[in-house]
Amino acid sequence: MKIKNICCIGAGYVGGPTMSIIAQKNPDINVNVVDVNEDKIAAWNSKNLENLPVYEPGLSNVVKEARGRNLFFSTDINLQIHKAEMIFISVNTPTKTTGEGKGYAADLKFVEECAKQIALASKSDKIVVEKSTVPVRTSEKIKEILKLNNSDVDFQILSNPEFLAEGTAMRDLEIPDRVLIGGEMTNKGKKAIDLLVNIYSSWVPLENILTTNLWSSELSKLTANAFLAQRISSINSLSELCEETGADIEEVSKAIGMDSRIGNSFLKTSVGFGGSCFKKDILNLVYISRSFGLKKVADYWEQILIINKHQRDRFAKKITQCIYNNNLQKKVLMLGWAFKKNTNDTRESAAIYVANNLLKEDIKIDIYDPKVKEHQINFDLLCLNEKFDSTSVNFVNDPFLNIVNYNVITIMTEWDEFKSYDWDKVYRRIKKPAYIFDGRNILDFEKIKKLGFDYTGLGRK
Ligand code: NAD
Ligand code: UGA
């Protein structure tokens, strides 16, 4: 048997790009991506590829190649479930905001809804693939829901967590470090694993496709994110120590990263990690550990989040203190809103938290981001603080048009264009004294200081 029809429920940052690549690499398989959000599906189908709901370098070319050939986007969820032999669940799994585990546990209601819908719409055997990031043993729950709602067909559950990072998603999907597939160690389970391995093996070398049992696969995903985030909090905690001691965090980072046992990635200090997953996945890990009575384990992982918040707070505090101590006008120009470069995603971006702290001090903010729209910025601030006054922030299309009006610029996202600005020209026009707060350490601080700016980065003087 070979899979001929795939359905993916959830057309978001994971479902969209992942299925686009699967379709591109397997022209003989029909890939149908479905979502309840009609606007999102319309955007995936839009003729103008600039309007795709996800901005990701290289994505539009893949969509252009496969869409209409064997890649389709629709809202007809039941029909596509019915037609498919393999169904991916790629819906959001946010942190619970109410009920047991509130503030920590993953909210699986969307995953559970999908399982129920799959069960009710299925008239033949299906392989159900967990693509969403879920707590360990979720597949057990999915299986229960499937069986309870439909005992006539056989459902095999696989765990196939996604490791792509936004901004580099297409490269990560094209050349993944590994593809992880967990399944039941029964004959049927092993057959299901093989069918998914076949799909990936169209472009991923077999030695990079790792198969495990279900629980290992589920737990590995949470753990991988926790390890990555842990490195960032480790380096960020040291950036504060560098500021006290005169050591330079960029030099420390380089020195430790050159140890091949440590490696040099994820050692870049920042104003704090953002993104939709690190925080929620660590909270989830903390919750799971606590629910097994492992208090010390839970506290250990939670510390990563405590340092992350501390890093954002102390960055905002530096800006407010600078404004108060120097009696400056209460206004800043903020460059960058996305949680990292090359994405339009703003979920959990450090910029939201820093802006919120500045707004609490009645500081007005003009914001520029090359890929984020004004309504998103207002939405993000409103979600964090329902009393948010939208007249305190202003979205600007050209950050330097009114540069004469600012004393303070703060860099929140490491967009390449910020590095290549003509900072000399900016200095000549900006209001004096001129301060730069670089939340990403992207500027050459010696050069910037020579131009006349008062420069504050992280972990270096
Ligand atoms: P997203 O919010 O961008 O997309 C999820 C989509 O699912 C939304 O469009 C929503 O409308 C849809 N949806 C929700 N319930 C539905 C239902 N019952 N039927 C149909 N559609 C439904 O989320 P995302 O960033 O793509 O993340 C999805 C999962 O992948 C999460 O579990 C996340 O932790 C994980 N993940 C995300 C990333 C990332 O970089 N964003 C990377 C790896 C893993
Ligand atoms: C992260 C993981 O890297 C992916 O493997 C995983 O699939 C994904 O989460 C997920 O499960 O959602 P993502 O959040 O998209 O991907 O982006 P990252 O590159 O990991 O960056 C996360 C945050 O950490 C960003 O705000 C980034 O600026 C920050 N970061 C990253 C640092 O501050 N320093 C670094 O050295 C690296």
C-alpha cells in the first residue's frame, strides 16, 4: 500500500509550510490542507503570493509550484478526512487559560476536536499523525476519542513532531537534522510508520529518519524546545553578569561555543526569546513534572522562563531609566516587532512585553517592522493589557521620516535591514543626545559610539 491522499488539519505556520514541502516532493500524493478559518484558507489560495498568511522565505515558490497540482487548501474538513488515508493534526496547542493546569498545561481542546471530527467523518481505516506539539501520552487520549466515536474502522496513531524554526522553515523542512516518527510497536503500528517514512524518504536520507515508540517521540519534542530555550536563558543570565564585571558576552559566547562539546548555536544573547512555542512547551514540561510530583525537576525548567522575563524587564528598565535620568521626552522609536527576523509572526515577541512596560511609564512608542501589520501590533498589546490605549503607539512605514523627533531608538528584532541602515546619516538628523538600545547586539557598537550615539547593548560595555 502507498499513501495517495493526505489531509492536514490546521493551515498555520506548521501545517502550511510542511504540507507545501510534502506536496512538492511527492507529486503523486494529493495533499489537502484544511482549516476552520475561512480567511486563512482564502489567503492560502490567493493569486497574489504576497498575501499568503505565513511569511517565510522560499515558501511562495513552493506554493506556486505545487498549489493546484497536488496541493490544495480548503475548509471542507469532513470531505478531505473522508478521502484521505493519512491525516495530520497540525492545530494549535496553547497554554490553558482556565480549569485544571491553568497557566501551565497544554490546552488540547483543538486536538481533541480534530480527533472527534476524524472519527465521525471516517468510513475507512486511517493513519492519524500528531504533528502538533503535545504532552507525552496524548496519543493515548486521541486513540480513546477515535475509538469511542467510531469503532468500525482501524486508526493507527503516529507522533511526528515538527522541528522547523520560523524564518528558516523551508530550509529546515528541506534538509531536516532529523525527522522523528513514533508509533506503536505492533505489526499495524510498524506498517503505519513505514508508510510515513516512505513519504519523507522522497527527499530525506533514511539515516536522518528516526523511528521510536510513541511516548519517546512526544517527549523528545518538548525536551528539544526546552534545551534550546535553556541555552538562551543561560547566555542571557550571563549577559547581566558581563555588564557588572566588564566581560563581553559576545566574546564569552564565542569562547564557550568553540568548545565542540558545547557548540556555537543558540548562544546569542537577546532581549529574551519569543515565539509561540518555547514558553508554552516549557510551561507544559513544568506541569507534567509537577503532576508526577517532581517538584525539583519542575522548578529547574521553570527557571528558564523566569530568566527570560527578567531579561525583558531589565531591558525595558534601562530605557525608562535613561529617559528619566536624562530628562528626555517620553517617546521612543522601536525597530522590529516580530519575535525574530524573516517572519511575520509576533507571538510572545519580546517587543510586546518591553512596549507594555514602557507604556506603563507613559512613554509613547512609534513602531516599525518590515513584515508586521499595524492591526497585529494593536492586537498584541491589547491581549497583554486590556486597558491598552492605542493612541500611545503609532505604526510608522518609514522609521526615519521623522527621526528629528526622537532621542531614543530601540532595536527589538534582528532584521538585516536594521544593520545596513546609514547610521551616520541617522545620527546627523536625530534629536541629540541620541541613544540606541540594541536588544539583539546587531550593531557594531564601537562604530556606533564613534558616530556619537550613546549605545546600550546587552552584556557588553
Ligand atoms: P497556528 O496557530 O499558526 O495554526 C493552527 C491552525 O489550526 C489555525 O489556523 C487554526 O484555525 C487551525 N485549527 C484549530 N482548530 C481547528 C480545527 N478543529 N479544525 C480545523 N482547523 C483548526 O499554529 P502553528 O504555529 O502552526 O502550530 C501548530 C502546532 O505545531 C502547535 O502544537 C505548535 O506547538 C507546533 N509547532 C509550531 C512550530 C512553529 O514554528 N510555529 C514549530 C513546531 C511545532
Ligand atoms: C523553535 C525551535 O528552534 C524549533 O526547532 C521548534 O520547532 C519551534 O521552536 C517550535 O516548536 O515552535 P522558533 O521559535 O520558530 O523555533 O524560532 P527560534 O529560532 O528557535 O527562536 C526562538 C526565539 O529565540 C527567538 O525570539 C529568537 O530570537 C531567540 N533566540 C534564538 C535567541 O535569543 N538567541 C539565540 O541564540 C537563538
